[in-house]
Amino acid sequence: MKALVIGATGATGKDLVNQLLNDKDFEEVDIFVRKPVDIQNDRLHVHVVNFEKPEEWKGMVKGDVAFSCLGTTLKDAGSKEAQRKVDFDYQYEFAKAARENDVEDYILVSAYGANPDSRIFYSRMKGELEEAVKQLHFNKITIFKPGMLDR
């Protein structure tokens, strides 16, 4: 199988990539990152992309299962608009590209309390992303809703 990962350099993504590379069921692991990484493995393919320009990378989102672990904090992003760009826009464009390229399974790391009707910005944004990804009609969608992550 071939895995596709967005958010491979974050707290959750790093662990996921290591697990995928140690899993013999995955012959290839493609990660989509903003800057080069120090991971070396024959089965790892690193795609340094500009998430602002999905037309440049969406054709590479081809495989069996896509994992979306991308996310940031409001503090790191600097504004709600910047956080939404990372936590919604980039992830949705990745999911859309995966679906357009016939990726069957999609795994999304969301957040506890995600709800598109929430009055809390973060929870609403995560809930909106979940609903948008569901509308893409993957063969299988798995959504994890962890609590606060210890980075």
C-alpha cells in the first residue's frame, strides 16, 4: 500500500510517519511538507510543496490511504485567519486532491469537541472541516477526535 501524509512534521505526524515506515504493509510513504525534512528511508518520498498553490501538487496526491494530521495553534499562526488557512483550507485542498485522484480511504485527525455549530472558533473550524471532508465521499473516512495534544 501507499500512504500519503500531510502534517508529517508535527507532533502527531512525526509519530505516524515513523509507524508507517515500520509497517511492512506500506511499501511507500509520501509526505507533503513546506520545507525539507531530515528523515531518510528508501520507502519515504518527500514532496516539498507550497500549500497556497494546490494546482502545483494536487496531481501527486495518489495512493491508497491519506492521513491528515496538519494543524497549528492560534499562537503559532498569529491570527484566526492564518490558523484557518492551515487547519481548514490546506487540509481540505489535500482531501479534495486525494478524492480527485481516487484515494479510497481518508484518515483525519480532528479535535475533541469539533462541531460546525460551535460558538468556539477552533471547535467550529474543526467541525466544518469534518463535514467538508465527509462531503467528498471517500470509500472510508476515519476521524480521530483527540483531546489536548502534549507537544
